[in-house]
Amino acid sequence: MQMRRLGRTGRQVSAVGLGAWQLGADWGPVAADDARQVLAAAVETGITLIDTADVYGDGRSEQFVGEALAQPAGGDLFVATKLGRRVEQRPEHYRLDNFRSWLDRSRRNLGVDTIDLVQLHCPPPAVYADDRVFDALDTLVDEGIVRAYGVSVETCAEALAAIDRKGVATVQIILNCFRHRPLDEVLPAAQAAGVGILARVPLASGLLSGRYDLTTSFAADDHRSFNRRGEAFDVGETFAGVPYEVGLAAVRDLAGAVPESMTMAQFALRWILDQPGVSTVIPGARDADQVAGNAAVADLPPLTAGQHEAVRSVYDRHIRPHVHHRW
């Protein structure tokens, strides 16, 4: 597994990580044994970074990650969690006493005294301009509650505001073959500042796996059913904000550029890893085979210039009008 520096944390982490949202909730049912097998497969394949959040299944995901940390092979894991989405999204909630309370809960779930990385979980825009928020995060580092902090963002403007904060170690942002805007400013700014980039929603909620069509159905408790128009949270988190039918057409168009040696999902993940400034990509997985296929991408050769141009062409023709101006 290729290792990369995770920004201002100074830590080396796997180029391919594991997103653990689906182990908690909002992706249809995932049995406890399946969640444990996914985490075990991640460790076995050399994945060292696990991304979770206190709100994923109201702590369920963190608890599974905590079980993995407690295993003999769990000592090499770097865990990033998030806070702030378990309460109403108001800037005044982002204060030190709440942070301490929320992180006490996360530390219990994870079974650790110090959390490797905590990220503000897509906070209200006003938070980015509030010095008190970042002073509080600095205090948590000084107290040994967390080793480093970052921000998970919705928009490129939010990412740039976070990068300007000297204490921010990482920025997590949606980046995939259907989301190119971060390439323009965010990745160059992060590189210049030494801020790590975690690329989330790398497969556009599975669209870029190439396995879906117009007949595909999703469980009622899967956000791909209940959040297609942003009914529960930012619509950009579901299919990367791309209308489902548009995404299917784009995937069909892109399929011709995928070499026989790769799956569509591996092609999409490799495209992300090829982007300068990306520290790690964090696809989710529902079983051990998906974990292994994702992890293998770190050892695949970079895409060719022609393949990168094919991705850009598909984005410009199908996707750009729907997302580029929004996030």
C-alpha cells in the first residue's frame, strides 16, 4: 500500500483509506458481522486511515472502528472522526464545552484517550470566520484530547477558508470524476499550505462503480432514496449532486476509457489519486471484496493523458452544468 503524508498532521497514511459512513447508517442495512469483516479486510489490505463520524448511526460506526482499534493489528490505524452534526446547525453550538462533551462520547466509542484527527462536520458557513472556534480546537490539541483537527466542507469557498486557518491540518472535500471544481483552486492552495486533502464521495454514491441502471432500487433507509433532492442534508452528498439519470449517461460515456485491467470503480479512484495534492481517498465498502478492490488501486499505474482527457470531456459534456457552479 502506498503511503502519503496527511498534511499538517505529519503522519503517513494509506493512499486509499476507508470511509465508514455505511457501517453506521443511511446506506441500507449493514449487519454487525459484515461491518466487522469490512474493517478486518481494510487492515489486512494495508489500509491505515479510517474516516468516521459521531453522527453515523449515532455512534454505531465509531463503535465498530473502536473494536478494530482494539484488535492486535489495530495499532497502526489512524482514525479520523467528525463532530457537530448531532445538534441543530447553529454557529453558537460550536464552542469548547460542547466540543469536549461530544469528543468525550467519541473517545468512549473509539476506546481511545486521544483521537488522531477530529473534523468539523460540514459546519455552518459562519463558523469559518469565528476565531473562537479555532481557538477551542487549539485548546483540545493542547489538552491531548485530539492530536490534530481539520474541516469537512461542502464548498470550495469553505475549503479555502479552512486552508487559511494555520491550525487546520486537513480538509475533507467531495472530489471525483463528477466533481472537478476543487482542482482549480482548492488542491493547489492545500499543497502550498501543507494541508492534507481527504477525497470523499469518490464513487459518487456508487454511480461510478458502473453497476447501476434505471432499474436499480435502494432501500428506504438509504440516502440514495431519501436524499435525492436534499431532503435530509446537502444534496451534494448523494450522487455528488448529479441527477441520477445524468450520472448514468455519463458513466456509459466514460466506460470506453476504462482499460480491461481495471473496473470502473478502480478507474474512478485512480483518477483521484492522480490529482496533485490528494493525501488519501476514502471510499466506503459493504464487503471484503470491495475493500480489496479499492485498496488495490494504490498499486495501479497512473491513468494516461488520454484517459484523463476522456474524464474531462465527459465532465464538460454531461456534468459541469449541474454541479460546477454550486459547490
